[in-house]
Amino acid sequence: MKFYGKPLFVILAFILNIRGYAQSVNDPDSRREALEADAERKGSEPEDDSYELNLEEFSRHPINLNAASGEDLVQLHLLNALQIANFISYRKLLGPLLTLRELQAVPGWDIEIIRELLPYIRVAQNEPIYTVLRKRWSGGNGTFLVRAAQVLEKSRGFKKPVSPDASYYEGSAQKIFIRYTYNYKQLLTYGFSGDKDAGEPFFRGAQRAGFDFYSFHFFLRQMGIIRAIAIGDFTVNMGQGLIQWQGFSLTKSSQSMAIKREAAFIEPYHSAGEFNFHRGIGICLQKGKWQSGFIISSQKISTNTESDSSGGEDIFSSFQNSGYHRTPAEIADRNNTRQISAGGSIHYLGNRFQMGINWIHFKFNRPFQKQDEPYNLYSLKGTLLTDYSIDYNYTLSNMHLFGEIASDRWRHLALMQGALISLNENLDLGFLYRNISPGYLSLYSDAFTENNVPNNEKGFYAGLTFRPVAGLQANIYCDVFMFPWLKYAVDAPSAGRDFFFQLNFQPTKTARFTATYKNEMKSGNNGDLNTATHEISLPVKQRWRVETNYKISGAIHFDGRIELLSITGNYTIPQTGFLGMAGMGFSKAGISADMGFTLFETDNYDSRIYAYEPDLIYNFSLPSYYGKGIHYYINFHRDLSRLISHKAGHFRFSAWLKWGQVYYRGVESIGSELDEIPGNRKSELKAQVLIQWQ
Amino acid sequence: MKREIMWVTYISCLFFCLETIAQPSHLQEQNGYISGSAYSTHFMDAFSFSSNPSCTAGMKNFSAGVLMERKWMLKELNAYKISASGNIGNGGFGMALERSGDALYSEQSLDLAYGKNLGKTELGTRFGYLWDQASGYGNIGFGYCGIGMRMHVTDKLITGWELDLPVFGKAGKTNPEKGAQLFRMGFGYEAEEDLFLAIQIEKASDRSSNFSASVEYRYGEQFFFSFGINSVEASLFFKSGWKKNQLCIQIYTVYENALGFSPGLVFLWQSKNRKG
């Protein structure tokens, strides 16, 4: 037995002793859950990796807590507003920190939070904050990244069209992304990126310039009164996201206290997404307690255009925000509308009280007009949109109040009002009320709402985090909401509610168990009735999830997960879903790898389950599992720096390779329309090379 | 280089497993014995590895057992199982042979498991073969393999999972059916040396997810009692046993509301501890 057993376990151990630090960025589990919640809400995988890039940069150049402003700490997205306010007050009251151990004395900061922060913070005394501009051009980090991915099975879109009118993909099946960035301690960053999606032509056809999407950014921070200046592509964030929010944001997730939108006014944009950013100039100035920002941007966007039946100019009926320009029809829509935008904000930044006004204006070179449907009654019409808002936040002892009131140019109002309260060291509460008129219109906005955009919604959210003993934490939230007007696929005013309960148990530093229950009730059309309008059904979706995360050592890690889902209710055929997942990872001496299996079985697409899996660094993989089948992946990373002679610590050359396959049972094809793949198997290969130097 | 070759070989086998996935065929449960002892340190016996092969690595001695059950009190559904497991070096093994049914319809299975101790973690693998005989319809057989893992989170808490995949075999000619895939996750908590709680969640292809929970309690050195529930069949499980030296006798019954009682008898023999 010994003879046969040993080789077998060499094989198993080699395969299974693998941990998921193929991503070097510290990736808290809560971040995974937030990404899953976001992917489910938006129905697509996120593309913006700014947060991961920022964390990577902060791990290389940790924030000096004695010089950090609240805005600097916000960029970590690991602290809530009350914790940041408490820290700033603590430092002001007691002077600069002497050691990191002192952080345990900051009200609202617990060991778990400090442990998560440790890779990104440090304490230094009398260190100059600013560096002269000419010094920033050298000494920073240059990063060049190339990523390619391809689904190996040919979908229908890549096959020769059977008729001249048939739609097809004009380009090849590879997805390619390149990016160069230079970053000097977040004080100076510039770079460019290019992105080609699968099916888009490359150096031929409509994309003779190569990539379908190019992006350039130049971003400078902290130059005297100039807080930040952006040239090229950048994102804009205002207030609580009612009129504008393009940066990092969380939706309802296990982070039940993360209900406040927090980010700098402008941030550099360097992601593969082709829609949610501005292209132009932005500047943010600060003098004493007054901060102001202005942006002006002009960019071509892709829209679906239609001829005006009355003989007027062509209109556009929707934004094509997928970024796909693969078929002749999609290529015809590419960059066909000019969008000019301008905006600004002026804020008073007191110690405990901050308040400001914001405005943003959009102008298009052709009118916007959605299809004439009842649910589109209040949608945008014409070429202009202007939004204004006033936002504030106020910290009073252990309570942090924040809010925003906004109006569009037709005086439709939107209101957000929230509070974060720390009752004691074990219990935090968060409340958020929103009341957004059905007629309120905004673009590139992202508030903490049930809808994808802040519109047509009233609701009240209450969340709490409770830590009764060390190692045990409960996250709970309840959200009730109503939609006063119709929505897409909901033919009547409707309502719903969410209830979420999660228990985190961490018996040791290396093991974590999570049990989650979620109950969602949200109205929708009864799809079974074949009538012009539908009865409204109120299905209840329930989820149960158990997760285990276990680190054997610093190098080896195991994850397991089981998720059950059920949908029941009037006019609803009961549906169920199941997902079982086991993953293992290994990371040591420049080599890391992940491997995972997922077994899934759901009745249909409605009972799909999203699950995060480790991917190439700066890339996300959050497949939605539906149908029946099994998926596995192997993600391998190797640091190849030693292959090239360099000064120690000044050069990094890394490569990633990921292979994944999904097998469906009982199907003859996968996908639909042009993405339909014959057979029951879908295989994807991804490769990435990253070169960093100083 | 040998490692790489073996790695590639194993992955190739895995691909082969996946290639064979089609409509699954389900074989009848052969017995209703419920035990979460695969996720314990002190409650393991010869049958434990049926829930997770990696637990064989935690066996402290050799154990063999015989199980007999009359399912729903029907002679035609009598089930018999012989099982043995024990430790070898820094690992353990398990094997089981099971049969149920009568001359008209019967089902047999052979299960081989091996586990390796890696410190706080144990890895295991399982290879099995199931075959059905139906008078007048011939025989069908399915082969499967699985991997499992068990983690000692604390001295009292053990968790683990197992994934089984069909490797070969099919039933029917027009729409051939393959064996089922199975994913199982379990948690065991030894509150005291004489009290053990276990929870298992199991999902097999095209079947409802099954949740089972059990409590085992030892009274002194000689007596023990167990109680469990099984969600899919809404069945209850009671077991009591008497132990004398290395021999143990257990009687149990499974109760299902619609189909009634399934009584069973188990004989277990355990060698003296070889490990601490």
C-alpha cells in the first residue's frame, strides 16, 4: 500500500496544495461577496480594477497615518465614515501616532479592521507630504500588462454567415487588453490602455487603428492648492451618487455598514470598460477649508440610433454600454453620438461638518428618446440634462449623519439621508432613507439604491454589525422599498424587501466559517400570462450559504462553499438552485496557483447563482451558474523576474495562465444567438504578462 | 519531472471524467444508516469513510464491520454491507462491499478509499464501482472516483468536503445515462469526548439537496446512543449500541412517514489503538 499510496498522494498533493494568491492584492472575503452582489445586481462582471490597483500601490507605498487626510483613507475602502472621522479626531486630540499599536485605542477600530489595514498603512514622523513635481517624473513604478483570453469552442457568430444578411462577428475570438501605467506614490500617474473584446476586428475592418477602445490618463495630486488635476480619462464622484458616481461603490452586501458613498471628486481611469468615465479635463482645488472641483469633457459614445418618424434628426433610444462592437450593427453604433459634459462642486470642509453643492450638465448632439412604453413615461427626452445637488455630512460623538438632496432641470427631486451610529465597541448601526421621484433623471450616477440607477424609488435600509465575542460577528440588514411608477418588466407600481443575516465565526486566525441567509421579495410581471399587461407576482427568493476558509499555513489555503437557493410565490413555479464549490491554493517562492471545482444545478436562469473565483491579477471572474453541470479551473502564476538581470526589488516580471472548463448536462448547445456554442462544453484559456520596474 | 508527469496524468483522467458527463442515472440508496462520524476524531468506525474518504487518514486503529438492514420491512430490499478501514503509516485505507435487493433486482457496490495525513489536513480519494442486475434486462455498471478533504480547524471542530465524479459506465441505449456527480460538505463538533454533533449537506445530480444532522452520545464505556434526521426523505434515525472490549453491537432504525421503519443491525470490531 505504501508503494502505491505515495505516488498517488504526490499527485494529489501537487494538484491540491494550491492557494489562491494568484492575485497578490490582499483580497478580503467581504470584497468577494460585494463583487458577487454587484455582479448580480448589474448582471455583468465588473471591469473596473481601480480599487485593486490602488491597493497594490498602497501595499507598495503604505499611507503614513500621521499625514493622511480623510480622503486618503477613503481610498482604501476598508473603513466606514465614522471610523475615519474618529481617527481624524483622535489624531487631532492626541497628536501624531507613535506606533501602529495605538490604533487599538481609536474608537470604532477593532483588531479585525486593523489587521486588514496593516499592509497599507504605516506610522512616520515629520515626513514631508509633498514632493516637487520634477522629482515625480522619476522614481515611480512603471507597469506594463498584456492580457489575452479566448473561448476555444467557436460560437455561431464566428462561423461563416449562411446568408448575406445574417449577422456575424467581424473579428477574431481573442480578447486582448494592454495597459501601461506610471505611478509615483499616487502623486503622479499617467498611462494608456487598449482593449479588444472577442469578436471585434483588430487592425482591420472598422478598427484599422488596432484596438476597439483606447484610453489615456494623466493625473497629478497634491501640488499646492491643486488637490488633483486630471487630463484624459477620469471618473467623477459627487455627494452620495445621486447625480454622479463613477468610482468604487458597494451595493447591499455583507458589509452592512457600507452604505455611504465615499471617494475623491476626480480619480484616474485606466480600466477596460468603455462607458463609465469622462474624457477631458478635471481639476480639484483646496484652500484651507474650501474645496472646489470642475470638469469638462467631450467624448463620443455608442448609442442605438433610430430615424425620427416625423422627419426630424435621428434620435438615440439607449446607451450601448456593453462596449461590444463585433457585428456590423454594433459597429455602426460605435461612437456615433457626441456627449459634452461639464460639472463642478464647491465644498466647505469643517472638522466635523462638511457641506457642498454639486452640479453636472450633459449635452448630446442628437436627441435622446426612449421607446414609447408606459414605463418610459419619465425617461430622458431631448439633448440636455442638468442635475444639481447639495450634500453634507456631520459627525456628532458616535454618530455620523450624511445625505444629499438633488434635483434635475425639471425640478424632480431625489433625497438620500443616512446615519452611521456606533452604540458601543460591539454594535454598529446604519440607516438610510431614500426618496427618489419617478421623474428624477441622472446619468452615470450610482447611489445606494435597489434600482441600478437612482430613479423611481422610496426605501428605508437598516443594518447592523454585532460582535458579541472575539471571533464572532453578525451582519444583518433589512431593506424595504417601493417603486411608485412602472419599471421594465413590472407593469404596475410595486414594492419589495430584502432581509440578510450573516454569521462569521473565526475560531482561530487561520479558519473562518460563514453562514448566510438572504430573503428577497421583489415584484415582477407574471410571465405566464400572454396578455398586453401582466399580473404582478411577488416571488420570494431565499438563499442559504455555508462557506469555509482555512489556511493550513501562509502558503496553503482551502475554501469550500455550499449554496442553496429557492424561489417560491404566487404565480411562480417553484425553482431551486444548488452550488457546491471547493477550491485550493498554494503560494510560495514566486509560484502560486489556484484550483477549484464547482458543481451546480439550477432549474433555470432565474435561479442562477453567482460565484467569485480567483482569476488573473486585475481581472475578475464571477460566472453566473445556471442549468446543470460542473466547472473547474486551474490558475497558475509564476514570478519570472530572475530570468532577467536587474537590481533587487526594482523589477518584476510575472506571468499568469488560467484554464477553465464548464460541462453542462442534458444540453446540445450553450448560449444563445451568436454566442451559441454547439455541444455541452465551454473551455476558456487566459494568459497575462505583467512587467513592473522602478 | 515525475511530479509533472503524474500531475498531467491525473488532470487527463479528470478530463476523461468530465467528458463522460451526460444525463445521470441514479442508483437506489442501499441503506439508511446516517452517521457524521467522518468529521470526528473519537467516533470514527469502519463505515465512516462512506461520507468522506479523507477520514481514513485519521483512523487510529483497524476496524471492520457488518451491516444488515431490512428496508421498509421488505424482504426484497434487504441490504448488507461489509466494511473495513484502518491506518497504514501516515495514512489510512477503507474498503466496503455492499449488496441490496433480491434475485429479480439487485444492486452491488465496491468502494475503495485512501487517505493521507498532511498535519491539520487530510486528503483522500475514492474509487468505486456500482452495478445493477435486473432480471431480463441485463446488467449495468458505473465507475466513479472522488476526492475529499478534512480539516481540523480546532481540536473539537472538523470540516471537510468531497466531490465524486462518474468515470465510466452508462445505462440505456437510446438516451444513455451516466453516473451521478456528488458534492458533499460536512461539519463535526466534539463538544465533549462523549458527545458529538454533525451536520452534512449533500447534493447529487438531479436530486434535491439533502441536509442531515446527527447527535451521538456515549454513556460510560459500554453504551452509546445516536439520533439523526435526513431532510430529503424526511426520515428519522435512532441508533443504540453496546460495546464490550473490541466488539460493538448496534441496532438502529430509520423511520419514514410514508414508508415506515427500516430496522438494521451492525457488528463492529476494532483493534486496540495503534496511534496515540
